[in-house]
Amino acid sequence: MEIQIRAFSELLTVGLDMLQKTWRPMLAPALGASLVFGFTSVVILGAAGALEFFDVVFNDPESLDLMTTDEFWDLVTPVLGGLAIMTVAQTVIYSFIALVAHRLVASTIGGEPYTGAQATRFAMGRLPTLLLGYLVAGVLAVIGLVLFVVPGLWVIGSISMLAPVVAIERVRSVEGIRRSFNLVRGRWWPTVGYVLLVGLVSAFAIQIVQLAAVPLLIVGTPGIALGAAYVFGVLIQGLVAAAVATMVTIWYVDLRARHEVVSTANLRSDAPELV
């Protein structure tokens, strides 16, 4: 069956409907990956020596005022290093979650619903390709931002379809970047607007849900309460990342339908690979 082009508002509705169809197989991979990230974060901060900073903040905050500038930076530097490593780990985890969501949505549209385990295996196989693509695209974006700013922003918007391209069309990294550029061309502003809208709504949802963790901070022991709130937040962010990827997949399918004739069979895992 041929995929039809839809209006902006219709795509939002279709995306929400797709979430209802795919949330069950998506739940375990998203939560599992989020837990891995949460555990990894604690290990990274501990290995970097950053936990000492949090111990001082919660148990002896007055000592911060008595520190010299050098002492303060000696305490904060491990935190900054740990956060930098955590950013890399977060990119890996969220890329995995995105690949799971893209494959689940595409397979559902194609009439071959995946299980969570199948999507997980598929995502693990495509993860290195996507990460390499992000690395190359990130270099291009940084160069554009440093030199002229506007080209950098254009690159960022143009690679927004890289993950679904890598997941669904199974191309290599550089081909994926080129394909994303081609799909977004002529629809750059609507694409950026859609992604920003979905992202902002998701960020708002995260903030609302995380309010549930506030009582933990009020009645619990500071260190334990903060840890519980952090784990809760990480789990929620993982689920939201999966929801965002689901919505982005719907937009990708529409962009593709605007450039070429696309049938539901083209979205199946056994569709011919684009090379």
C-alpha cells in the first residue's frame, strides 16, 4: 500500500496513534537502556572523583564559602570531566533507543510488528553506523557554527533524519548524512519546526512528571533522595526519548513520500538496502 502525504496536524495525530501501537515492545528496551545509563553515570562520576563534590554540597555546604578559588576548582573539575564522559554515554544510549523506536514504527507500518527483543538486536547492529554518522555530522556542524553560524544551524537541521535513515534504509554513515540532507531539502523549516515542537512538548512533560520526585527530596535523606530522584528522572527521559523518536519516524516517512513513491513494503526489514 502506498504511503500518502499528510498535513502537519495529521502527522502529530498519526504519531500519537503509533505510540499506542508500539509502546509495549518499546518499553523494555527503553527502560533497560535508561537503567544502564543511570548505573553507568554513577560509576563514571565515582571513578572521576566527582562524588566528593556532591558530598560537600549536601553535607557541608558552608565549607564552599571558605574555599579558595583553586580549592573550589579542584573540587569541581572532576565533576566537569565526569559530565563530559556522561554526555558521550548519553548519546550512545539515546541513539540506541532511537534506533529501537524507528525500527518498531517502520515495521508496524510495514505490517511486520517487531518484538522488543528483535528491535534491540537490530538496534545494536546499527548503533556503530549511527554513532559514526553523528560524529561526522557533528564535525560539520561545529565547523559551520564556528565559521559562519548559519551554515552550522542548517547542518543541524539537515541531519535530523539521520537516525531513521540509518535504521530503516540501512545505509552507511556518510550515505545516511547525504540521504538526510536530501530528504530535508525543501522542507527544512517545517522539519525543524516539527522536531522543536515535539522536543519542547516532551521537555515539558519530563518536567511535569519529575515533580513527582519532589517529595523524595523534601522528606528523604539528601544523598539517597537525590539518587532516587535521579534514577526516576533517567527512566522518564528514556521513555520520552523513545516517544520523540516515534514521532520523528512519522515525519521521516512523510518526507520520504514527498520525494519518491513509498509503499508499506519499503519500510519492512527485508526491503532492499539502499546503497
